Amino acid sequence: MLLRKIGDSGIMTIQQKLMIACMKAEISQTELAKRLEMSQPSLSQRIKTGKFTEKELIKIGEALGAKYYSGFVFPDGEKIE
């Protein structure tokens, strides 16, 4: 099972959630960018700032093969929140 919480605050950042979700989905940031129809540098910059709309996060979840809900739920029931 992946770590649910990281850092001093005990709450993962969106950057940490996306990194772990990509590892779980076994895809690179480059592959995620392709699935989202954007350049890898553009996605990398967006991840760095952590600024995504709810609609964008839902699309990212779909690209990962997961469901977005302020975290990620995978078909096997594992959650990253």
C-alpha cells in the first residue's frame, strides 16, 4: 500500500498526489501529458504550481485510469488522499 500522508503537516500536496498516482498507474509525466494532449513542459509547470481546476483534476484522474475526488481511487479500491 502506498503512503497516504507525507510531510510535516500529514497532508499530501497536489504535486505529491500526482507523483504517487503516476507511479500507481505506471505512467511517466510525459505519458500523462500526452494523454492530456499537452506538452510535458507545460504539465510540469502546472504540477510545480499545483494550480488545477476541478475539471482538470477530473480529466487527470481519467487519464490515470482513476476517479478524482480530491484524491484518487483506483479500480482495486486503493485511495490516495
